[in-house]
Amino acid sequence: MRRAVRPSLAASTLRLAEGMLAILLAGGIAPRAAAWGIDALTLYVNAYTWELPLLSRSGDEWAAGREEVLRRFAQFPDAFPQTKRYAAELASGAEHERFDFTIGLILDGLTRR
């Protein structure tokens, strides 16, 4: 009896990169920018998906809600005036707003290359 062959991680990764490259090229991104853009997009998406479940766990001492983050920023020494002044902006963003913003930022940057 033959066992089902599971595609290797390398083959899956190559298919993903191939698809991303095709999409970026079809979107008018220059070949070099598209090739390098795959790196940036992959790194960001991987980091985001790795971090998301960590932030949503309850009971972790290091995890804090927005109000707690703002309280902590307010206690920073005066050597960090910008962080204290813009604490609300640094702690802003609901659900996937920061993700959407960053993906848009990367894609917009790629179109300028």
C-alpha cells in the first residue's frame, strides 16, 4: 500500500514565493523590488502571525491592555518625551489595523521602486 506523500516544507515555501512573485509582478512591481518585497512581506506576516496568539492569551504577566500600556508610558522618565506625548498613538489600533497599515506601507513602497 502506498503512503500519501506530503509536500515538503521547502516545496510549500517555494509555491508561496512563486505565487507572491506572480501577484507582485502582475501588479506592476519591478522584478527586483518584487523579489525583495517577498522577503519583507514574508517576514512581517510571519512575525505578525507568531505574535498574535501570544498577545491574546490571558494571564501572561507581560501582556497588558491599552489602558495599562498608557499608564506605563505616562510613568516613563522625561528622557522619552515623544513616547510620553504620543502614547495614545503608540497604543492605538484595533484588531488588524496595524497589520493592514503595514502591509499597505510595504506594497506602496514597492510600487515606488
